[in-house]
Amino acid sequence: MCKILTDGIDNSVYESHMMKVIFFALFAGIVLPVVAAEPLRVFIRAGKKTHGPGAHDHPAFLRDWSKLLKERGAVVDGALHFPTNQQMNAADVIVFYAANAGSMKAEERTAITNFRKRGGGLVFIHDAVCGNNAHWFKGLAGGAWQHKHSRFFEGRFDVSYEDKPHPITIGAGDFELDDEIYWKLHFDPNVQILAKTNCKHAQGSPQMWSLEEGKARTFSSIPGHWHVTFSIPQYRAVLLRGIAWAGHRKADLLTTPEEVKFLAKPKNGPKIDKKTGKPEIP
């Protein structure tokens, strides 16, 4: 290193100080991007299949979306049961797609509450908003089904996004699909409704929403009855955005440009053969 002339300062001391400055500058330049680029860690809490062909196929979702999320750069774990403490500690987001996911044991409630307190993200899909205590569960899932009170309709309906902007639904266009809607749910007063349906059976009923409490984030989506629904590009894009957002990442971390394109100009989803759970061939 060349000598730098200074008044009243020992050159060796000055050079030592400059070496430290350069070292920390290089260290910051190398290390910080690595920290920012850490992959999103996702745990999929699935469950047993509960319906006929193509419907409520929780194990198939675990299989297919574990593969999809890994391909998109996430670290993925999952099971057909509630995560262990070790699995929760290794997750940024827990995706619930299981029947009556809200029916949790006391120790599971404690574990999920602690997970949220540290900023853990939650995603609830379709029948995962059901449970045995809707008034407690709505504070976790944002909205919750109450047995013998809430209602459902299986068929074709519209998904109409709210005008209020949100990272999950920004730029998304309305579309129709064959799936299942819920209404007469119980909602936490702090939810932000992201999408409703204008279906005559449930006029104006929320079908997607988000909830933020402290550092915790929740995204919930009622569509997800048919396994085929997860293959509709614009719906897949919204769900991927919801997972990334819940994990405190940029919303489009997991989406592809093609999916975002479909999100902006969606085509209506296919009609579903209820006997097979597969798209009808025109």
C-alpha cells in the first residue's frame, strides 16, 4: 500500500485503519446479498383425502406442490399431520391444506401461536379454514367455517378482486372457475378482503383475504376444492404470491412471467366433470 502523508497522524496507524474499512466493505458486499437470497422455507401441512375423485386431494397437493415449490427455489418439507416443533422452527411459512385444520390440540395451538409471534406466515386453502372452534380459529386463519352454520356451493362462480391494492392481487383480473365457495364464515375484524364472488348463492361473500398481526401474516383462499384448480395459471400465481407474501418475501418470488401474464389477462377455468374431477373435453 502506498504511503499517505497526513499531518500529525502516524501512517502505519492510518493504513491499519484503512485496511479494516476495506475489509468490512468487502465483507458487507459479499455477505449481505447471501443473507437476502436465503430461500423461502415452506412446510405443507396436508391431510388425508376426504372426497371423491379429484376433490380434496390433500396428499396429491403435498406431492405436486412440494415439487413445484422446490423447482421455484424454496426449501420444502411437509406431512399429513401437524408439524413438529423442529419442523416449525425450520419453516418461514406453513401451508395448511387439510380437512378441519383448525381442530388443533392445546399444545398445537400453543405451538402455532409461538410460530406467529416470531413472524411465521400461514396460508390456509379451502377446507383448511374449518375446525371445531371458529371464533378462536378466525384469529389465526382470518376467516373460519362453523359447522351447522356456514354454507357451501359447488359449481361455477366468479372470482372478483377488490380494488384496494395488495401485493398478492395487484394486477389480477377477474375470472370464472368450477370449484366450491363458502359463505356465512366468521371473520377477524382486521382482515383485508382480497376477492369476493358475485355468485347468486353467496352474493359478495369473501373468497380470499389476508390478515396481519404484529409480524405475523396470513393468506387464505377458499378455492381449492378440485385438484385441477391448482393447475389454472392465474389461480396458481395468486397462491404462489400468497405463500411468498406470508413469508415476508416479494410477492412474485415464486411466480413465472407467464403466470403473471395470465394473472393480468386470465382465461376462465375449465368446466369440471364431477364424476372424475377432471376437465371436461369440449
